[in-house]
Amino acid sequence: MRSQVGISKWVLVTILVVVIVAIVAAVITTYLYYSARPSKPTAPPPPTKPTKPTKPAIVIKDFRGKTIELAKPAERVVVLQSYWAEVIVALGKANTIVGVGSYVPYDEYLPPEVRDLPKVGSIFRGVNVEAIASLKPDVVIMDFGYGKADEIIKKLEQMGIPVIGLFIRGIEDEIKAIEILGKVLGAEEKAKKLIEFIKTRYGKLKELGAKVPESKRLKVVFISGSSVLKGGALSLYANASWGRAVEDIGAVNVALHEFPNKKWPKVDFETLVKWDPDVVFITSSVKYVQKVLDKVASDTRWHVLKAYKSGRIYVVPCWGSIGGVLDWGPRDIIGREYIAKLLYPDVYREVDWRGDMEYLLEHFYGIDIPKQAFAAYSIEWKEIVDPLGNVVKVPRKVKKVVDLISYLSDLALGVMDRLVGVSKYAKKNPVLLKVYPKIKDIPSPGSSFKVNIEVLEMLRPDVVIIWPYKPSVVEQIEKLGIPVVKVHLYSYDDVRRLLWCLGVLYGVVDRVKKIINDMDNLLMLVRERIKDIPSEKRVRVLYLWSKPTRVQGGRGTMNDAIVLAGGVNVAAKEFPDKSYVTVDFERIVKWNPDMIVIWWWAKYGPEDLLKDPKWSVVKAVKEGRVYKEPYYEHWGPDLTLFVLWLACKMYPDRFSDINFMEIANKYYMEWYGILYSEVASAG
């Protein structure tokens, strides 16, 4: 049986081998057969799609017609002109600027972090291309077509640094430049908003200008102020941005018609006399406005002009000092509004160039410079804005002032010698009595509540500064033909407006800028230390005036000081529209303030409340947190020192390292020329 099984296995194996051999033979035969036949053409492989080159994220064409490609929005920018820096700031991209031209730091509308950046040279004297390269910019933004611009651009592009060349010939170019920069910086939405701001106002100017009949269009000459100061040939604005601006607003630019192919032609004075324009505009930096006008007034050659005889020679404040309204960039439209308003005040009655400037600076530049910082200038007068927003026309040079409210600010501004009349309260001011004892000899025509009109008329002031609490008093003064600056002060911002107004009025804007900078720095010191205190943990303060039941309501600089110092005025909620209000003692008990502050001039002090049994139920009295403020004037620079003093009292742990008296002495010496410690206890 076993042998039969073994035989069967061998048979199966033999069969399997034979089958395998047969299969292999068949495969070989098939291969040989087909390999011997002519081969069919092989189908080509499907074509490979070519790889598309990476498309640049940003492609723009600058004003030279040069195409610039960037892989992504620029994050590192060198900008050579201040007005392009202003555009970048207005687009919210100040942080992209890594280097600036030599003149950019002089632009006071730019933030310090831009003005303090490395300087790389200028388009006139040339730039340090190696310094630019070391900043590793994604792009350089600059003008072209004048100075050493073309040479600079060539060197930068040879180094592989992209350059965007710009040049302004009118508002249309401004808009195009903003579009380009918005795209380059990845700020297209903000650029659209800025363009809309400019377009709307430009459209209004052209619309109103078109309504001026041809027969009534004034002949205008637009002159560079630097050429006026130098003497000799006068440099004019003709076929250039500002020269054509005159035509846009309904006037005739004589130089443009005489020199249609020149941007800035020069003429001798005899030619100006021959043209005899109706109106003359002269450009100047804010610093030299009066110098330019003095030059015109003292040179009798100007006196034969029709424009001089009619008082229609105006200065246009330009460039980057605060107060400058005309420059390339976003402020160009404001300068055009300024010119239009002076040229045809009735036609452009609804145009508010100061309000537009304030809006532009706040919403695009992110800075708080109120309309009181800006003036319009003529050969005979200047127009200022008082703290209430009224436009007031005053003499070009204000020499005689009756100030019934802000005398300590006058001391800080260095203009005490211009005061010919003061309030009777000025003669009780402890700072003035120490620093300016002549105050006792200055006539007093009364106060804001009651003015002796006969005395005032004899003083013949150029302007009167007054609280307008009694409209009848203001009317009496204005009937005498005396300009009136009206003042209400309810907040720190109001105090800043007053100081700007006074700076422009007296022509001491640089001094005002310094003082306001000091004040803002003091407030910043306080803000940084209190910013994280939750509302429920803020100190609740009661401010008392001449009597312990006469309290500070929610309206006024004292209320604002409490809030700025990080406190809560307990009376503000019930009396939001009151500066002073007399209340019953039970209401004070109900308020139960954490801290009480007494007016420096009050005839009572903390000890009177602390020893009075009825006051012992009040939390501030229980805890000994009752203070009499040292001396302050609440509507001048002192207000910020009061804020710091309050903050130190409210939050001693947060201000333990602050030597208040040392700080106050420093600022008092700078502002008034006296140590604060000499008058701190004047009350």
C-alpha cells in the first residue's frame, strides 16, 4: 500500500514539471514571435505642464513708469521726504519706517518714534546708500526729477533695492500716490478712507470755485517766502501743484498764464508791480510768518500794489511745524481750503479748514492738535480761534491785552509786559506777587462779571480775554470794536485749547509746545500707573470749595482732574452739569467718600473736619484721608501738577517712588521761574 502511494506522488510531480516546462516554452515562443515583428510606434508620454513662476503679491507702477514687484507688503521702508512719511503714518504703518531723510525729523506732525529714526541723507545733498542698505529696506520711497534724485535711484537699484519714485503735480497725483503706498504697505482699506477724505473736500472746492463768474475772478500771484526774505528776484508758483491750486478755486494765477511751461519761474519786482495782482499769497514756515510780513510792511515797493492797499497780502503757513497747513501729502487739501477761504470768504463760507485739519490729525495721524493751534495771517490781521471755537480777528501783532482770567499762563508764556489790564484777582495771586510784583501796578477794569467800560476804553487794548458768563458785558466790549476771546474751561483738553489759543494770539507757539509737552508727560506718568485699576476699586473723592457743603459737581477742571488721577467724583453722578453745588450734610454722609480734598483758598482745613463729631461718620474722616490741596491755578499748566498730587494721595503705594515736591519745583522753575515750595502753602 505504501509503495502505491509513493508511486502516485512521483507521477504527480512528473506531471507538474512537464506543465511548467510547457508554460515556459510557450512564453519564450511568444516573445520570439512578437520581437521578430516590426514594432509599433510608442505613444508619447502626456506632456508635463510647465511650472508657473511664482506671481509677486504686489505689482505697482510708480510715477516714473517703473514697475516694482514685491513678494509681500513692505515691512521695512526708508522714506526720504516728510510728506511721504506723513502718508505712511496716516495709513497706520508708522512701524514700517526704519530710516528717514535728513529733513523728516523736523516734521512735528510725525510721531517721535519716526522722527528719531536713523537719518540717511537728503535728495539735495545726496544720501549714504550704504547706510540705506544696512537698514535692509524692502523699498525706498522718495521724490524723483530734481536734486540728486536720479543719481540716488540709480545707485539704489544697482544694489538691488526697489525704489518707488513719486512727484506731485496736483491732488490727482496725491490720490494716486496714496493708492500706491496703500498697496505697497498692505493698507488699502485705510488708503481708501484717506482718499475719500481728500476727494470729498477737493470736489467741494472745485464745485464752489466753478461758481465764481469769469468777470469776478481775482488775479493772484503766489510767491515763495524765502525769496521775499532774500530780496532780489521773486520765486513764483506757476505750473506746479500749488500754482494750479489757485485756478481750481476760481482765481487766475498770473504766473501760470505768463509762464505756462515753468513750475517755479523767477521775476523781478518791477514785473510784480506791472502785474499788480488783486491778491498775493506768500508761503512761509510758521516760524517766519511775522518776519515775512514785517519785510513786506517795511519795504515801500510793496505799498504801491493793489493787494497791499486793500490788505490782501496773505501768508500761507507751510511745511511741518505745528500750525503749518500746506504741504504735499494729506495736508495739501487743508492748505487749499485755507487759500480758498481767504480768497473768497463768502463763496467758501461753509468750508471749515481748521475743523478738517483737526479731524485729519485725530483720525488719521492719531494726534490731538486742536483748531486753536492754527491761524490765518494777513498783512493787517490774523484770525485765531478762541477756546469756544469762535474765529476772532485780532491785530497781526498783539501788543496790548486785558486778561481777566489766564494771567498765570501769561507768566508761563513770557508775555506779562503786554498786559495793560488784569482782573482784581490777579493782584492776589501768590506766584505773580513773588515773580512779577509789577502786577500790583497794572490797572484793573474789573472782572468777567463786571467791567468798568470807561476804564477799559482808556486802556485801548488790542484784545480782551474773558469768561463770558455775562453776555451783556461781552456785548459792551465788542461794541467798542475790541476783539474778545471767550473762555470756558471744563476739562484738561479745554486748558490745552486755551494755551494753544494764547500761543497763537501772542505769537509764542514754540513756548506753548514746550509747556503742553510737559503737561502731557505728567499726565502720561499718572496714566501708566493707574491704567489697570478696576472701576470698583477706584478711590471715591469729594472736592470741597469755600464751604464744607459746597462741592464740585461733574462739570469743570476739578472733576476732570479727579478722573485723570484715577478717582471717582462722588458728586458727579447726581450733578453732572454743575461746576459748584451746595448740598446738605446728609447727602455727603450718603456718598461716604474715601477721600476729601479742600480747595487751597478755603478758610478752613482738614483739622476742622477731623475734629467735628458730625463728620466722624464719613469714611474719609474716619480714616484720616482729608487733605487741603497746596496752591494751584486750575486753568493753566498747574492742572497737571494737581492731577499728580491727587494720584499720589489716592494711590500712595503706586506712587511711593515719586517725590512730588521735587517734580513740582522742577516744572515751576521752568514755567514761572520760581520754586513750587515757595508758594505751595499759600492758602
